Amino acid sequence: MKNIELPTEQDTIDLAAYITPLLKPGDVVLLGGDLGSGKTFFTKQVGRFLGIQEQIDSPSFVLLKEYNCGLYPLYHLDLYRLKDEGELLDLGIFDMLESGITMIEWPELAEKLLPYYTIKMVFHFDGLKRSVDVIPAEEYEVYFS
């Protein structure tokens, strides 16, 4: 695990600029952290670096947003409102995992069911300072040492 301080929005943008070229179809990025800690902002930046022109916003109410206009499809999920694993399975996310990059906010419910993840990121904001813990899958550890 690597903790990265994010004192400015530009630092989060720079982190997205670093991580995005590492991602490929089939990769799953888990985004944990409290409300307002930076999960959606980070996802917007990844989308931007994938070349997605349309507005990326939180999928809180629709659970899943799909963007097919970039280098790869981007699937953005927000599982905050789900109550059990059955609801997650009903979304059919496991059928699409291989075709694009999947970013999952509030991933706790999904972690038990996912066959793998590429990078887990836990965002922190204490009202003054922002940081993120980056926990890469084994094959990605070299990029975060």
C-alpha cells in the first residue's frame, strides 16, 4: 500500500494522468472513502485522460453509467444504495467487466464477489487535507513502490 498526499486538485489530476495509461479493458478500480473525499472527481479525470468528452458525474441514483466514446469503454458504478449482493448481481456488471475499464465507488459489497481488482484506492478527506491509499494488485505493485 502506498499513501499519496493530494493537497490540490492538480495532484489528483496528476495521479489520474499517471494511472490511466496503465489501465486496459478488463481492469477494475475500487474507489473507497467517505462522501466528498474525491472518488467521483478522480473518475472524471480518468475519463478525461481516456478521451471521454461527455460530462462524467456520479451515478448515485442510476447506479451505473457507461461511457463508450473514449479510448476504451468506461463503466462507472456507485454501489452506495445497494443493500445486498443480489442487487449487485442483478446489475449484470460481471458480464461487462472484460470489455472496458470499471470504476466502482463504494465497492465493499462487490469486493466479496469480484474475481479480481486491479487497483483499490481509499480516499481520505479530514476537512483540510486529502490523501489516498493505493493498494495495487500484485502485477501493478511495481508502479506504486
